[in-house]
Amino acid sequence: MESTGTPGKIQITENVKTELDKFETTLQFEKREAFEVKGKGLMQTYYLE
């Protein structure tokens, strides 16, 4: 995951986003293109805005 991120941005997995969505927050997410992660398969990630 570190190698696919962008310096200065927080990248989270879809599972983390799902958990954060359960709370009443003003967090915003930027959906990224899904990519292959070794040992995990295709993963959807988001940047925390």
C-alpha cells in the first residue's frame, strides 16, 4: 500500500472507509482506481480528504 500512495495523502482501504461511514462525521473520501495487491488480490482504496 505504501508504494501506491501519494506523499502527503492518507490512503485507506474500503474496509476502513466502511467503518468510518458508520459515524456521523464530515470526512470526505476520494475514490481511487482499484489495484492488485500481492497476497490480497484486487483492492479498492480511497484518499482521506
